[in-house]
Amino acid sequence: MPDSFLGTGWSFPPAFDKMSGAVEMTSDELDIQRSLQILLSTRKGERVMQPDYGCNLDEMVFEPMNTTFKTYIREMIRTAILYYEARIDLKTVKIDDSRESDGVILIILEYTIRVTNSRFNFVYPFYKNEGTEIK
């Protein structure tokens, strides 16, 4: 696999090729999306060498859905991306609470990749109720 100027990293969740035994890799825009997914789902302190990495979104599970909650979530995400995802310029963070009664809040990130000036969005589902997507 040739080196990508946007970055190459392990797939998430980590997977291995059965034939070669090598780690499956992601590159370019997909690598940035996986990086955002990891950043938003990591608690601060989980990474030993980077104790401030992450968002601690799981602490918000029992918080009421109000303007304060939404503003706090937006700023928490903006700060994490500012420090830990330098490849993008975050344009907006939107919170869709239309499915709150189902225990799902969608966090919608709109961003531009700095090097290519390409616009993308990323939707991160935040589940307020544990185990709601189990079938």
C-alpha cells in the first residue's frame, strides 16, 4: 500500500488479513473518519501515553437534553478535535435530538480537510440508553 499524504492507520475496529496475517489499514478520508470515531468514543485517561485524549461523552448519558447540555457537548467536541485532529477544520457541530425518546442523539460534524479543501460530514450516534441497538 503506498503512503497516503492524508495518513494511513489501522482499521477500526482492528482487523487482520487471514492470508497475510497483516493488519488491515485505512487511508485518506476514511482514516480521518475512523480517527474521529475513535476520538469521540474514547474516555480521557484511557490512553496511557496521551491521558488528555478523548471526549468523555459517556459522562453525559444521564444529563437532561437542554441548551446547556448541547452547548457543553459541542464545545467538548470542538476542543478535542482542535487538539487531536489537525488534518481538518471543523465547520459545525450539530446535535440532532429528534430520536431522544429512543435514547439516541446524533452528533453531526461538518468539516473541511485542510490539504485537499474537500468538505465532508461525519455522523456519530450517541446512545443514552445502553443496549438499545441489540437485536
